[in-house]
Amino acid sequence: MTVPEDAVSTVLVTGGAGFIGSHTCVELLDHGHAVVVVDDHSTSSPAALDAVQSLSGRRLTAYRADLRDATALDAVFGAHRIDAVIHFAARKAVGESIAMPLEYYDINVGGTVALLRVMLARGVHRLVFSSSCSIYGDGGGHPLTEDDPARPTNPYARSKWMCEQVIADTVHRHPELSALALRYFNPAGAHPSGLLGEDPRGALHNLMPYLMQVAVGRRPRIEVFGSDYPTPDGTAVRDYVHVVEIAEGHRMALERLRPGLRVLNLGTGVGTSVLQLVEAFAEASGRKIPYDLVARRPGDVAELVADAGRVAGEWGWRARRDIGEMCRDAWRFQQLHPEGYPG
Ligand code: UD1
């Protein structure tokens, strides 16, 4: 058992080897929490957990398991006195979700249901859920508040919305539960050390990993999906948030849980177009990023930018790192790991 006796609390992190999960593990360990990770490594590398431990100088305990394997999950809860859960484990690619809807509902919604069942059976009542701004769908060109209606436009987004509803109904039935759903906008960047970052396994889906691989020479050019959106330069606008600040938001959420379900946005309130990000990454890396303007990607929306006022007012959480810093940090990770994590 590697969980220290003097830990502030013991936190189970599902999907802890993934991009946001691994940065959150560092943040938790740095703040004295003990961490137990459950990850099936379907889209992540165990090497990320080695990097987490080197960075924090502290140990964590890790299990390779699928959340829908009730026996395996129950055994993890049986082996530790879990105080709270941060639930990241999910699939997250919009295009893939349109091609494989049942996998997305099974893994994302089924995994959440399975986790809640074991939490209730084991008397664990504190949950931070990794939700998504994609729930808002086409935001209509204004910064989105938590009170904007849910209008998800693809199975990935709908699966996240369903999970929020599953949690809401479960909290209603079990008022002893304290839950927080963090709807974050587009996580980007990497740990400033360059030791931890985004290392997607298999096919690439998101813009930042593509930029990283074009800059490092693993791919020839970027395809910009859509140049006829009603935005200043015609390309889609997103609110990119530094992953270290998102990780900090999860740690703060954990320390502020109270009975019921709360929903909060994590974003910067600043919109960046695809072409602006391409330019920022070219500047940060000093490399040329050739691109082609191609058709829109199904399921995409024109603009998603947060109104991050509520979380700032309630917790004082504010994103301070800009796009340039996100690109420089992502580039540092890419240079140190041109082929991704080993193994
Ligand atoms: C989507 C979700 C978001 C989620 C994220 C997780 C929606 C609307 N958003 O973000 O909530 O957190 O997935 O992965 O469902 N692009 C290109 N070329 C590329 C790749 C992307 O032009 O090769 C464009 C996309 O069309 C989009 C922008 O870049 O306009 C960002 O895309 P991406 O990084 O995939 O994230 P989202 O789709 O915004």
C-alpha cells in the first residue's frame, strides 16, 4: 500500500493517466492528497503515471481496469478508504462518437452508472465529474453561462449531458451525495516542465495534437475544418484553457464539495479561431505550419466561449495563462517526446 497515512484525503481518479487526469494527479499530490488511479489505458499510456510521480516526488497507486467491470472496480474500493472520486475516464472525440455512438454511450454513460453504483454500495459520497462545454451545442455567439440551455450536437456531447442527468437523478435519490460537474472548454497546453502533456494514442482528433505533430514533422500539414463560419476569419472559435489551470479547478472543486449537484464552467472567456491558434503555434515553435482550408467537420459548431464569471465569483478561480503560453508548453512536451510517451 503506497497511500500515506497523513494524506489530506484519498482520491480515486478514473482516467488518471489521460491528459487532464494526469495533470490533476500532480495537482492533488502536490496538495497532500493521496491518489488512486483506475485507467484501462485504452487511450493513455502508463508512462504518464511515472511522469506524475517524478514531477510530484510522491507515489500513487494505479490499477488497470475498465469501470464497467464491477468486480474489478469494487475490489479497488475495497482496498482503499476512498474519500472522493474525480471521474475523467471517457472517450472524447466528436467525429469518432458520430461513427461509433453505441461505444460512446456504453463507455461514457455506462461507465458513469457503474461507478455511481459502486460508490453508493461502498458509502463514497463525493464526486467531481469531468463534463464538457460541448453540452451547450451552438452557443449562438455569446459567452456561455451555466444557465444556457443544453443543446448537444453530437453523441460525445450528448453522452456528457446524459451523465450529468444520471448524476442529478442519483443525487436527488441519494441526498447524501455531493457532486460537482465541471464543464470545461478546450483544454490545451502541458505541464511547464515538459514532462507531462497530451499524448493521444491512435488516430488524432483534436487540433492541438495535430499542430504539435505537424510542427515536429510527423505530419505534413493541418486541415482547417471550415472557413465559412460566421466568425471574424471564418474559422471556428474556441475557448482554450491551460490544462494546469483545469487541474487546479478540479482540486478546488474537490475541496469545495457540498450536498447536491453543482455545475460550473471552466474557461477563460477569450475566443481563439483555428487560424489564430495555427499562427500562435507557429510562433511558439518557430516552425512553419502549412495548412489547407477544407470542409466543415460534422458535429462542429461555430463558436464556444465561456462566461467564467460564476467560478471566479465563488472560488476566485481565474485562467491566467494565454494561448502563447499554452503553445509554448505543448511544444516543450512535444520536443521532449517526439514519439509520445515510451511504451
Ligand atoms: C470537442 C468538444 C469539447 C471537448 C473536446 C474534447 C464539441 C463542440 N466540443 O472540442 O467539448 O472538450 O472535443 O476532445 O463537441 N480542427 C481543425 N483541424 C483539425 C482538428 C480540429 O480545423 O485537424 C478544428 C475543429 O473543427 C474545431 C477546433 O479545431 O473547430 C477545435 O477542435 P478540437 O480540438 O477537436 O476540439 P472541439 O471539437 O472544439
